[in-house]
Amino acid sequence: MASEPATGDAGPTAQPDAPPAGMRRYRLVVEFDGGPFVGWQRQANGLSVQQAIEQALEPLEGRMPLVQGAGRTDAGVHATAMAAHIDLARSIEPARLMAAINFHVRPHPIAVVSAGLAPPGFHARFSAVERRYRYRLLVRSAPPVLDRGQVWHIRQRLDIEAMRRAAAILVGRHDFTSFRSTACQAASATKTLDALEVAQAGDEVVLTARARSFLHNQVRIIVGTLKRVGEGAWTPGDVQAALDARDRGAGGPTAPPEGLCLVGVRYPDGWGDRP
């Protein structure tokens, strides 16, 4: 989001394709700590999660196959359930494929947690019907230790009820120009946000967003905006005004990447979904 799928989450724009003749398509669920990477997608300025997995597959396949993910994530963004697929010439049991990738991808903080043969027409990006992101804020004076690099540390208390009222404004189908990166490449800023929940558990405030697809930085900008509401700098009415403005300059700041995690990608057959 995951940032959000690239675009952050460019939604489906093409029909699912089929593996080349003589090859089998496998689908994977991948967990990773985004801290050491430039993001999911291959880039010229450093190692990506995609590249690390492709390099791990080279000893198995004798070549470096393309790994296609359900979306792109920005540098520093994590995932517990990034869905991906690969086309392999070699027939291999999914459990052995998972074990082989996990062996060769070491010591990178990446793990394949599920693998299986893909059904006909499956495409990790275009077949997805929902993506789910979770953003964690640690609200306390003491800095994070065990969760360092996994949360946004906020020292001041937040008004959770005000954040919930503001979040409700953003649910539904809207033009989210005020809540997307100026570098976003999506053809349209109109998206349907299916759910935006704000929950508190002890010192943590957790925001969960669900949609078929997201714009570049959409979740992080929403979080930065709701944080302003929580600290009293903005009202829910200000969020409505920002949404109506359809201008990135009217939206709130972009929250840092480390608190964001892609926690679920759902498909029509239920595969890939996580609690």
C-alpha cells in the first residue's frame, strides 16, 4: 500500500495471462521485513524483495525467473502476506519449492510461508479482489525497542474517537487526489475504500484499510492525515475539506513507511487471505 501497491496499488488493468507452453505457474505468499530493501519491485538503486527471490530461484531453475507480485511496496514497507506467482519449467512439489526458496534467500529477511499450484487464469496482481494494509502507531513516551522499525512512534496521546469519525468520511468511492503521491502513475484517482478501521490496544493504535486497489502512498497519507486529527491539529471537517479539494497540497503529511504492512491479498477462491 502497500508503499501500497505501486502506484501504489494500481488496480487490475488487464486480463490474467497464462504461463508459457510447457511451464507451470506457482503461487506464493511471502513475508518480509521491508527495512533493508528499496521496495518490492526491482530498481536500479538497490536490492528489492523481488530481486532477492528471483536470485534465490536461480539455482533451482538454472535461470532467473520473473516473480510477479500482487502490487509494489515502497522502501521500508513490510508484508506478512504478499501474494506472488512464478512460471517454472521444472515440475516441483510446492512444499519443496517453498523450502528451496527459503534456503537460498537467506540471510535476507524474506520467507515464503505458503506455496501451491496456481489455478488456470491466475495472476497475482490482476486476479486479486482485495488488498488489506495495517498501519501501527506506538503511542507512548518511551521509544520502541522490540518493535523498532515496525511502528511509527508517537509521543502525544491521540483522540481515537475523532480519528474514527474522520476515517468514516474516507470510506466509499471518492476522488482521492488529495491522498495520493504526486508521483502516482494511476490513470484515475477515483478509488473505492471498502473499510478504514481505527483500533486501540494498549499503547498501540492500529489502522486497517481494505480495498481492491490503492493509489501510491494512499494509506500512508491517510494515516498522516488521521494522526493530525488525533492530535487535535485537524477536525474531521478538515478531512472532508481536504477530500473535496482534490489537491495533494490540501491533504495531510505522508506517514513514514516503517509502520505499514501488507497483511492480506484475497482472491476469488479465498486463497491468500490472512486473518
